[in-house]
Amino acid sequence: MVRDGDVVALEGFTHLIPFAAGHEIIRQGRRNLTLIRMTPDLIYDQLIGSGCASKLIFSWGGNPGVGSLHRLRDAVEQGWPVPLALEENAHAGMAAAYAAGASHLPFGILRGYVGTDLPKYNHVKFIDCPFTGEKLAAVPAIRPDVTVIHAQKADRVGNVLMWGVVGVQKEAVLAAKRTIVTVEEIVDHLDAPPNAVVLPSWVVGAVSEVKGGAFPSYAQGYYPRNNAFYKQWDPIARERETFQAWMQKHVLGTKDFDEFKRSLEKAVTHA
């Protein structure tokens, strides 16, 4: 469902980050992708360092609590392994753009970007409100070819349940032409708790049960964040040679996410 040249959003805000799906994109050798994410972190570092992406649309990027994404920086600064174009936005701007895409509107509107130079580097335009004359920012809708998310549960007809810290996953799914969801488990009944998000089957293209598929991020109710992994990623990604060796051993050299996790049992401890 992910093809060369696609615009792809793998969303997750600290929680439920779709690492397993991202690894499969790398294994399949997808190229020339435009990647979208409000907060690209380690899985985007891996995708970019593996040569999958030619452009990144984002509003913040880094290894949370640790530092830079070294493969992203290398692609931007040195063009390795391939040059990476950037389109930087504000969080609120991307949220408005996703909401517009989910509503099938051409653009979103917000109070923002005034007094910044970000409009020099993205597609923000300023318009006057027809009712008050107020100057507002207009952002083009985000409409990914494919949105990929991880969630806690799906039922057997394809409805998807997620709860806890959710970012723009719902909007990213509704905005997309195609959607892939990995889940912790497939169940007979969702039994949705209060304040949960349920995505109906008609907006979901494919569901795959991948237990632990958000590791090293966390899935509320299933497993905690593996802080040690984030810390250990920094020296791994800092140099091209150590990054390539790690990816070959743990991602390209494994057939699926279960095998990936087994390959890490001795390499990663919890912190």
C-alpha cells in the first residue's frame, strides 16, 4: 500500500508511534517518499538514513529528551544518503492542515505565523477574514497518499480503538487516501473506554496485528516507553558506519518486528 513516490504520514505523538510499520517500509526498499509528521523522531531518522525519503514536512524533529536526529541532519547538511528537502511548520499549523484534509477542505485557518519567518519556507499565506478583517494564516490541507498509525485494538470487521495520549492520528487517517493500522491485538469486541478514539472500518484500508509494534515508544495499557533505546540510539546514529551496521543487523537482517525485537534482547536494557 506504500509505493515509491508516495506522500506518507506515520503519526503518533510520543505514544503509539508506528515503528513496526516504518521498519517494513525500510525492508521493502521504498524510495522518494515525502514524509509527513508533526514530531519526527527515531523511526523517521531510520527511514531517512535508509534512503527512503526525499522530502520531510514537519513541525519539530529530534530524539526526545536526548538530542538531534543525526541521520536527518546528515541528509540535510551533506545530502547523505540522498538529499532531503524540508518544509517546516508550526504544530498548530500542521494540526489545522490535517483537520482541513480530514474535512476535505482546501485549507485550514489559524491565528499564527505572524512575526515569524516560517512563511518563507513553507506554503502559508495570509488572508483577511471577510467578517472582521482580521489577518489570519491559511495553510494548505494535508492529504497523504497513505497514513500509517499504531493503535491498541481492532475488532474483526476493522474498527480501530486507541486511547491515552493521541495526537493527530484521527485527522491523519481521515485525510488520507489509504490507511494502514497496526494494533496490539485483534478482538471480538472493542469495549471502548471513555474518551477513547474509535476509527470506523470504512476509513481503514488494512489492519495488521503486531504485538509491541510501537516499541520503543509506548502503548498505554500494554507496555512502557523504553527510555534506554532512545539514549542508545544517539551514538548508533551519530556515524554512518554504525548506523548502517545496526540497521543491517536489526532491521534489514530480520524478517519481521518480532524477530527485530528478539535481536535486541541483549542489546537494549530498560532505563
